[in-house]
Amino acid sequence: MKTNNIITTAISATLITISVLSCKKALDIKQEMNIPNDQAITSVRDLENVATGAYDGLQSGNVMGGNLVVFADLLGDDAVVSTDQLYNFGTREIYDRATTVQITPLRDMWRDAYGVINRANNIIDIIDNNKLSGEDFDAAKDRLKGEALFIRGFVHFGIQRFWALPYDVDAQGANTQPGIPYRTLPTLSGMDPSQLEMPRNTVEQVYEYVIADLLAAEQLLTSAGVITCDEDVTGDSKYMYRSRASAMAAAAYLARVYFYKGDYINASLYAEKVISSNKYSLNTDLNEAFQTSGTSVTGEVIFQLMNTESDQSNAVAWSYAPSGGQKPLFMGSESLTGIFWDSKDKRRKSNNFISINPYTDETYVRKYVSRSPAYNICLLRLGEMHLIRAEANMSAGGNGDFTKASESYEAIRQRAYTTDYVPQTILLADYLDSVRVEHRREMCFEGDRYHNLKRMKQNINGLPYNDPSFLFKIPQEEMSGNSLMEQNP
């Protein structure tokens, strides 16, 4: 009989942790017992614990708490990698675009990502099939399903961009290249392993499913009154601090997904929705969004992963921040340093986004200035919404709104230059290029540049944006346990 490791992994991903939750440590889960979800979920409290477990998985260093951000910069052109940091198994192979089915970080990334998705699917299954009942269930189900749909879409979109060729923005509706399996059913106890076998959806289908999940999430979270996740809607403070899904977070993520799809009309529409809500404001302190911890939150953050000393991965900071005189994994590339030519740009000042050593010309990352304390991980922020609104309107042809584009472009510049800000006069023909340069400056070292190069169909470190060597190999466990799976070239 075939050894089916991926099915073992999928089943193990259904195990939940029954725990006592602390309001101050919203993601601090103490393991007490592991039993399959469909047997364990007998109350709304159990359902809430599964949701907390899904966020805890999202926080993992193998998912959004680290690798899904870090590996994008490992492959892009904003960073150069310290040679003494390249010899960890997996880092060199990813950097050299020579991954195999046995690379441990990628196996963990795939497993943990689908584990998070499975937790979300368990929540959706319980709610859609009315496996619970009562007033407390009726009061909580829209909120919990909205959160689960948000997480499911968020994670599928995140991993597809590493295991599949990018969406071709010039072939709307016709992206038939292999994507990833979009899993919408939970793993249940007693399930026949063959039921878990699933082929790859196309890239087009994955985008459609992600958008559908996020649209439904936005609607459900709005009806549940979770607009920004500043609201203590349940009497439990974990629904504050913007560390849980909200209607505005779903709208912001829709703006990002539509942007990478090349649907610039909808990208602009959803970015505008977030901006015009007036729920968020650009921080005066440039680094504040990246250097909060625990229950701290800033006006710019739309969605963040909460880290505390007792419950954190901090994997992002470990990759970018120096420690004990040792160089970090990443330093700024020459091409990135070259676009920070203006000394009046506060983002290039010491302890802001980057700092340039005048003696060695080395560029250090300062968004994550140290590895301690356990900094929260900002995944969606208002600055990105302004950049999406600016570029989407400039890319939408006759359907774009130049006034909105200009407002957002200048808002980012005004924040960067503060008292030295002077509005720019730019030829219309050059405006899109200027917006894209500003986008690169503002979003550096957030895992953004690599994916944007693919969207714009620009070469990446001398290779075509769609070179198959950029694709991660699907882990051996999945290939062995899923006869319908197709490996990347």
C-alpha cells in the first residue's frame, strides 16, 4: 500500500488545541489534548478555539510569520544575501533557484499553510452544515465564517505565488497554467484517504476562489459588526488590536489580489474603499507599523499578526535585523540603494526603512531594527493601499482617475519628506514610472518586490519573470500521497 504522508499531515492538521485563552495573549495556546476537529467541536467555545488555532498557524514562521515574506526577498532584487548566511539547508537552494522535493523549509511551508487552511475549512463546515445550534452559535457564526473565509483566501493566495507561474495580466480570464489545489473541504475522522487526493486548480481558478472567499468574508464581517477589528464585539479583547480578520482587512486584501490580477478597476475600487473609510491614517513615525508588539497598534495598520514574548515567531525580524555584530540574512541591493538618491527622503535616514553606511556603501534594513522585543508582523497597511490606488488608476487606461492617483502618490511622498516635501511636477507620460519607483521605495523588504516584478513582466536578476526555475518544487509528501498532483518542471 502506498505510504501516504500528505494524508497523515492533512489529518494531523485537523487536530485542535483545547485551551484557556488569555485576553492579553490572544494567540497564546497551551496544548492540553488533541482530538479530531469534527469530534471536538461541540460548542461555540470550541469553534472559537479552532479560529484561534488558525491565526496561530498563520503566525507560524513557516507561513505569514516568516517564510512567505522572507522567501520573496530571497528571490527578488531588493536584497543581497550575506554569504555566511547562505549555508543553512534550503536557503542556498532557494536563492540559487534549485529547489527539490526534499527542501525542509518548503515542506514545512506547504504543510503548515494547508494546515491553516484545514482549520478554516473545519469552521466553515460546522457553520454551513449547522452542526451546532443555539443563540450563541447564531450570534457568532457570521463573524467566525467571515474570519475563516478570509484566512482561507489569504493563505491560498500567498502560497500560489511561489508554486505557480504568475497571473498573466494581459490574458484576463485565460490563465490556464497549473496553480495549486484550492481546498475547501475539511479532513474529517474516518475519511477515506483517497478523498483527499486532488489535482491542481488553474491559476485562473485559484484567483476566482480567493476573490469569492474574500467578497463573502467582507460581507459576513460587515454584518457581524467587525469593521476594523478595533471593536470589542464579543466581550473578548482578542477581537481588538487589528490582529483578527475584519471587513476592512478583507477589502484591503481584495485590492491586493485584484492588483496582481491586473484588474486595475477593482483594485482601485477596493483600495479607495479602505482609504475613504477614514478608519486609518499614515503614521508620522515611518517605522511604527513594523515595530509594535503585543496589543500595540498604530493608525496605519489594517491587519497584523500579534507577537508576544511567550507566543511569537519573530522570523521576519530574524532575517532582516543584525544581531551581536553578525550581518543579517538580507542587506539592500545596489539597485535598491540607487533609487534612494534623495537625501531629503526620510526613509533612507538611519533607523527608518534603510540606512547606508558611508564608508562601505552597505545598505542595512531598518524596518525591523532589532530581534527583540517580539514585534508584531504588519501584513496590510494603508501605505500599500495608497500605492495600489495610485498605480491602478494610472494603469487603467481611460477608466482611471488621475486625481485619485495623484492624491495617493503625493500622500506617500509627503509622509516620506515631511517638512522637506515639495509637490512634484511630472510629465503624464512619466507618471506611471514615478509611481512604480515610489512603490518600490515604500514597500521594500515586505516581500512585495518579487511579486510585483512578475506582475509587470520584468526580468528578475537577469532572468525572465516567468522562468520555471523560480517555481518551488511540490514537496515529496504531497507527490507521494496525491496521485492527481502534477510536479513543477
